[in-house]
Amino acid sequence: MEHPNYKILDEKSKNYMNYKNEWKEKENIVDEQMPKINRQNQKIRISTLHGNTLNDFLIMKNWIMYARKIGDINYKKFDKNLQLSNYMEFQFSKQLEHRVKEFSKMKT
């Protein structure tokens, strides 16, 4: 369960979440009993054959889609008809908003 005040970061706030020592004991019990696979976003990393993997190709495809989204026409060297899914369009939009904010802070 999530603590109702976990997002309150101001230590001076009356609703600031105070961390109780007995919580750590309980967290340790859960951490010890929970299989390691669940603690790592349910991903198992194993050695694979040498060379590119499906994961490698998907990462490259995402970078190519990102290039298209930001107007870098070099993506056409790989796929002239590349289409962005609605999901990737949304993800890239969030990333672009973040980058615009980040770079606008640098200008000042």
C-alpha cells in the first residue's frame, strides 16, 4: 500500500511522511522473500548468442522513429515509409516537451 503522504517532500509540512524504523524491518522481510526476478521489473537477463538481438533491433527502430519525429530526415536511409504508432507518438511527445524545457533553461 502506498502511504497517503508519500508525495509530500517538504519536511516542514504537517503532512510530511515520517519514515518509521519498524517499516524498514518489514521491507527487509518482503525483499528477502520476493524472488529476485520480481525486483528487477520482471526481466531476466541472460547471455545470448553473439551478434544483434531482437532487443537491439527494437532499440534501433525506436531511435529511427525518434529521428523522424524530430525532423531528422536521415531516418529515410533506413525506412522511407516508417510509421509511428500512437503509443510511440505519445512517448516521443513527452520526451520532446522535456527536452524543450531542458534546453530553454540553458539559454537563460
